[in-house]
Amino acid sequence: MNILVCISYVPDTAAKISTTPDGTALQMQGVKFILNPYDEFAIEEALLQREKHGGRVVVLTVGDSAATEILRTALAMGADAAAHVPATSLDSYGVAVQIADYARAMSADLVLLGRQSIDHDSFQMASTVSALLGMPSISVVSKLDIEGNRVYAERDIEGGKEILNAELPIVISVQKGINNPRYPKLPDIMKAKSKPIETVQPRMVDPRSEILRYDVPQQQRANKILGDSDADIAEFVRLLHEEAKVI
Amino acid sequence: MPTSLNLSGFFTKKPRLFEVERASLEAITAARGIASRVVALCIGSCDTRQLGMYGVDEIITVSHPLLDAYSSQAVAEALAQYLQTHDANAVFFGATAQGKELAPRVAVLLEAAYLPDCVSISLEGNRIEAIRPLYAGKIRATVTPMTARVVVSLRPNMFTARMADAATEPAVTSFTPQLDEQHRKVVVTSIQRNEGKLDVLEADIVVSGGRGMKGPEHFALIEELASVLGGAVGASRAVVDAGWRPHSEQVGQTGKTVSPNLYLACGISGAVQHLAGMSSSKVIAAINKDKDAPIFKVADYGIVGDVFDVIPKLIEQIKLLKQRMA
Ligand SMILES: Cc1cc2nc3c(=O)[nH]c(=O)nc-3n(C[C@H](O)[C@H](O)[C@H](O)COP(=O)(O)OP(=O)(O)OC[C@H]3O[C@@H](n4cnc5c(N)ncnc54)[C@H](O)[C@@H]3O)c2cc1C
Ligand SMILES: Nc1ncnc2c1ncn2[C@@H]1O[C@H](COP(=O)(O)O)[C@@H](O)[C@H]1O
């Protein structure tokens, strides 16, 4: 089975991100970047499926050259090959085009992604890539079984769970809980440092959406913080009922 | 003014068939605010009168035998086929689990821009501008399409569903797409409901507990508080990782993103990853014994105190209030 895993390089969740004074760009100096947490599950799932069905696992990232760091992490975890598309100014659609091109070129049977990239949290890549490939997709999968060509998956929806049937080739985005990602071992980390990374030139496409400006949300919260006396608790209830009108 | 087209995705939503899901009514309300005409696209049949009360001008019922079992691929294809032959400048979806799968697919099929999970929309001249949270809500971006048509998904509970001043009597037209097995390689074979349990994504009130609850047995307090408020139980990652609560209750960056009318955090510190999942709640309240806990910085109302002391008293007070109101 040919498996492609798409991984993204994102600011650490705890990073402080601010905007330039005019709001046209983000200030990222000093921000630590990491492998998108969901993509660890995607890499692990690819390795598990390879163990069961044989085949090859290729990891791909679209981003600046620093992003190759996460390709090395994936190689150390056990991926067979890594590819980097150097591009920084693409919108999500543009990134999806690069992924779809690569998946087509390698005749991927299974394209694995994380459920969301924690930078833009757009939850769209699996559907967009699969629509570009004319393939089916299932997003936010928490359980995946493949038998021959048949795919069985489960995913969380509001108030429950969907059970789905599908077939290969398919695009799947995975959710936390689907597996327990392995930690790469030190010798494998060392070995991964010298493995080749393929560079694939991006295909430039017109962006479909544009960010006009950024700002830091200034949500005005009432911020009435009370003590724990009986009178305070009664006041808390009154505020929720009369002022906020939510209970 | 763009003609606006609206998808009412009530398919498979609940056994309550024929009822339009709230996220779709919110989308209809939002679309009405900027569009000259709102058309609702429904898979199967739908409650015409209800859509009329929300001011829909026209209803298209899309039906085909291959749409009987839900398949995101087939539904997206069916919607796109209709949209390819009818002019609508903007297509709206509720950003529900299904909406988030359908909307980007429809956008690709229409070669349109996709603006995901928006919390506000407006019309600037002839262009839609939308606001969407980035980086776990630390930043907001104002985005706009660079294509003639646009597909937008709207974060649930950020737009209030409002009935129109005067109900309309929408014309109902049926549309039969051209579908074959190629279009439904993924099919939902069944749906398991979390019986008797309100989901954090659907609740107007969410009461969450964190490590401050000290152990799984004390979540009975959280459950009781949620129950007197008619809300759902949520949890921080710390207590989910500890095995005290199921992952389906986790709120935050690696859990669910909720925006209820009231989010009440009990014994939760308010780590940035937790805030990512609840900071767009209408009202935030917190109980924490540490007055410097970060959760108080984003709270509208707070009590500095011990959950074991405060929650039982709070439950009593709320019961009294409910009795007075009854
Ligand atoms: C990549 C990543 C993703 C993450 N995703 C999530 C996520 O989705 N959701 C999430 O919640 N977290 C997430 N986290 C974890 C997050 O950083 C915090 O560790 C977690 O939210 C802490 O949970 P907590 O508030 O319950 O526990 P703590 O931080 O331990 O806070 C407990 C609080 O309870 C208070 N307390 C203690 N005893 C009492 C008492 N008797 N009465 C009143 N108050 C009391 C304390 O003052 C304290 O503020 C993520 C972390 C990472 C790195
Ligand atoms: N620049 C990128 N390069 C490779 N994969 C990506 C990139 N951006 C997003 N992805 C993949 O798409 C998933 C969902 O991202 P998104 O739809 O942007 O929230 C991520 O978890 C990754 O698997």
C-alpha cells in the first residue's frame, strides 16, 4: 500500500503570537514551531497500516525550509521517505493543490492527515485534497480498519458517532485517540539526520482567498470576581440570571 | 447584492426528521442579513413552514435514491450540480461535523473560495468579509474571497437564529442530481447516539470540571450542577488523560470547540489550550480557589473558593431560582 502522510509545521500551542501595529502581518519572531500534534497520530497510523499491509510510507510538508525538521522526526519514527514543497505564500487551497499533485504522482492508496492544523484550525485539508483528487474522504476519524480494498471507520459527530464504510483509495484525517504515537529512539533520530529529503517545486496557482488584516480579539468580559460567602454565591446566581440572562 | 444560497443540512441530524438543525437556522439568519434572496437547499424534504418563519425565499429539495444513506461525497456532488446551474454568489453551511466535510468539497467543485468556521460576516461593497479565529483564538483574521463565488461555514452558536419579522411562503422546487455509485464511495452505515447524554456541542450551558475536582467520584457534583442548569458536562484534558472522564467531553484545542451561552469552569486553571475550545462562549463563569488562576482573566463572573464548598451551595441556590421561576 502506498501511503502519503501530510504534516504541518505550526507554532507551539503556548506561543504568544501578536500582530504588526498595522495588522497586516503576524509577528512570529522567537516563536517555537512544532510538528502539528494531530499529525503525530497520522504518522503513527501510517506506520501501523504498513505493518499490517506492507507498502511504503512517504511524509510530505508544504512550507519553509525550517519545516524539514518535522520530516526528520517522521523519518525517525519510521517513515520510508520524505518530501518537501518549499512554499510559504500559498493559501489552504494552494497547499491542497501541492498535496493532491504529489498523491497523484505517487499513486497513493491512502492519504493521511491530521484532523486540523493548529495554526489556522481550518479542518478543510482532507476534504479539499480528496475533492481535488476525485476521491472519497473521511474526516476526524477515531478508528480505522482496512481489509483488502474495504475501509471501515468511526468518527465523532455532535452527540454521537458515525460508522462509515468506504474503499481505497481514500483520504483520511485522524483524531486524537486513534493510536498512541511512538517516540523515536535516539539511534533512529541520528540516522534520520542523514536521510535524503526530496524537494518538489511548487505548482503556483492563484489564491482563492485573502487575509485582509489580523487583530487580537478584545472581548470585553464583565470580569466580576466574587468571594465564596453565601451572599456572594447568591449574587453570582443573580448576575447569571438577571444581568447575563443565561440561566 | 449577492444572491445568497443556504444549505439546511438536517440530514441524519436527529431522529426528529423534518426539523431543520439549529446551525442551519443560524446560517439562514446570517445570510438574510446580507443577501437579497435566501434559498434553502435541503436533502430530502423539510419543514417548509419552519423555513418560512425564518424568512427563506425559496426551498430546493434535492432527492435521489443514492442520497438515502448519508454520503458526504454524494451530497456535495448533488449540491454542486444544483449550484453549477443556478446563480448564487454565496453558499453557507453550519460548521458542524458534517458541514465541515461538505463545505470544502462543494468549494472545490465550484472552484470557489472557502472561508471556514467564521464567527462574523459582513458585506463590504459587493464582497463578503468574514472574521475567523486563528491560533486557538489568539488572533482574528478578516478574510475575503478572491473568486466570484464563495462558500462559507459558520461556527455554531455565534449567530443567533432569529425568525423573520414577517414569515414568507417559500416556493418549493425539487431537483434531481445525476449521481452514480462513483459519487458515494463513502457511506454512513450507522450512527450511534450517546443516549440520554447531552453533548457539549449541542448544549446551551456547559459545566466543565478539571483537576481541581480531585477525583472521578466528585464529578457527581458537576453532573448535578449541569443537570439543574439543563446543561452538558465538559472536562479539561487533565481529567480526560487521567481517565476520569471520556474524551467526548474534552473541551479545548485537542477536544471540542464549544460556544454555549454559558460556560462554567470548575476547578480548571484556564490553560491556553483549554481556552482555545471555549473562549468564544457568550458568558464565561468560573469557580477556582486560586484568585490568580488564568481562567478569571477571561471570565465574566467568578467565585474564588473551594469547589467542594461552593458547588453544593450553588446547586441549592439555582434550585431555589428555578422554583421561583416555575
Ligand atoms: C498540545 C496540547 C494540547 C492540549 N489540549 C488541551 C485541550 O484540548 N483541553 C484542555 O483542557 N487542555 C489541553 N491541554 C492541557 C493544558 O495545557 C492543561 O494542562 C490542562 O488544561 C489543565 O487542566 P486543568 O485546568 O483541569 O488542571 P490544572 O491546570 O491542574 O488546574 C487545576 C485548577 O483547579 C484549581 N483547584 C484545585 N483544587 C481546587 C478546589 N478544591 N476548588 C477550586 N479550585 C481548585 C487550581 O487552582 C487550578 O487552577 C493541552 C496541552 C498541550 C501541550
Ligand atoms: N502546509 C502543509 N503541509 C502538509 N500538510 C498540511 C499542511 N497544512 C495542513 N496539512 C495537513 O492537513 C491537516 C489539516 O489541516 P487544516 O485543514 O489546515 O486544519 C493537518 O493536520 C496536516 O495533516
